[in-house]
Amino acid sequence: MKITRTTWLILALGVFVIAFASLYVVYSRESNRHKDLKSSLARVEARYPQLVSQIKTLESQLAQRQSDLTAALSNLAKARAKFPASVQSSDYYPRLLAIAGDCELSVLTLTSSAPRQEKAGTLTYLVTNFDISVKGEMERILDFIHTLATRDDFASAAITVVSVNIPAPPTGKGGTTANPQATLSLDVYAYPGE
């Protein structure tokens, strides 16, 4: 069979049409892909300033939170330093007796309890209770209470109960007025740490 020039021309034209169609399909797909990429890039470029602004805001917030954390840890360390690791009755008896003596009061009784554990959230601390009864002038009793409430070595303590007994004035001649008596309950807090 002899291939004529016309047949070659038709075959060449067919190959050319197929190649052209294939190139058109590839070009069309790439053109659509290019449009999609261009659209995605435009969206990303539009969001970029907003993202940069958010990053700056978040970095600023992070710095503030780190500063807050540092301050909170410092405050926690200061608060923990105010609390003794334990409360020994033998350490507090002389202090209480000295304060009562400085206030010119007579100590009638002074007792303490064994430390008990209490919880505040996840924190466990120890509480030792001291009960002290004193007798003297009312002004001196008030000085005693004020000293216990404000003195540094009782910074981790709280007065929980105050009971004052003021005797009735004498009714007859020559009687003397008895001094008031006060009973205080003082809780001293200790933080043994982790």
C-alpha cells in the first residue's frame, strides 16, 4: 500500500490536532490552577496584616501575662515567708507572756492545742490554737489585743474569739472594784511547704 501525500498530510494534521487539543487541555488546567493560586494568594495577602496585628497583640499579652506571673510568684514567695514552717508552743508562750507583762496584765491561764491540718483549695496548712486568759485594767486588755493584732511575730495569726468579763461594781462601802478578765483564742497558722 502506497501512502500518498494527502494521507501524510491528513496524518500530520491529525497528530497536530491531537497535540494541539492536548496542549489546550493542559493549558486550560494550568490556567485554572493559576487563577486559584492567585485567588488564594490574594486572600492570604489580605489577611496578612490582620495576622501580623494579631501576633503583635498576642506577643504583648504574653509579655503582660509573664509580668503578671512574675509578680504573682513574688507575692506568693512574700506571703509564704510570713508563715512559719511550724508553730512550736515553746516559742509562742514566752512571747505571749512578755506582751501581757508589757501591758501590765496578769496571765491567769495559757494553753495551746496540737497543730491541726486545714485545707484551702489545694493548699494544706497547720493551725495551732492558743487560749490565754488575762486580768487587768480594761485599757491594758485593749492594748494587749491591739499588740497581738499588729505585731510582726503574730503576722500569721488571727484572734478568733475574745470574751471579756467585767465584774459588777461593789455595792457596799469600802469595797474595791475587781479588774476585768479577758479570754482570747488565737490561731497561729503555719505553712510547712510542699
